[in-house]
Amino acid sequence: MEITAVPGYVRDLANTIAVAGNLGPGALNQRLEMLGWGDFQLDEYTLELVTAMFEHDIEYKPPNWFARTFSYDGIDDPIN
């Protein structure tokens, strides 16, 4: 799939899920094929990635969150 087609595919996939409910990749592929997306087969992993984009509880964490959360605090220093 060309990169320029991804937004349209994701839009059609999201609209299909909104109308049809929570379907598996096989059923979604059949519906998307009717919309002209027969050249790309959706798999379980890609479906999880796309649906994760629409989760309500996902929040952005800035890069310094990672450094602060996993910073060195001296706990693993060797005992003399």
C-alpha cells in the first residue's frame, strides 16, 4: 500500500467498524474489498494498531517522562 493511501484506508476501516461493530480481520477484509481495498489484506496485528489509535485513554507522554521514570537512582550500586 502506498503511504498516501493509508489515511483513506484507516478512515474506511474506522467507518466500517463504526457501522458493523467489532468484526475480525476476515470479515473486515470482505467489507473493505467492497470499498475497493481488495489489494490489501488486514491482519490481526494491523487491526490492533489501528484500533489503538482510537482508544480514549491513551495519552501522550513526553520524552522526559521516560527518562524520569526510568532514571538511575543508585539502588543497584554495589555494597562495599
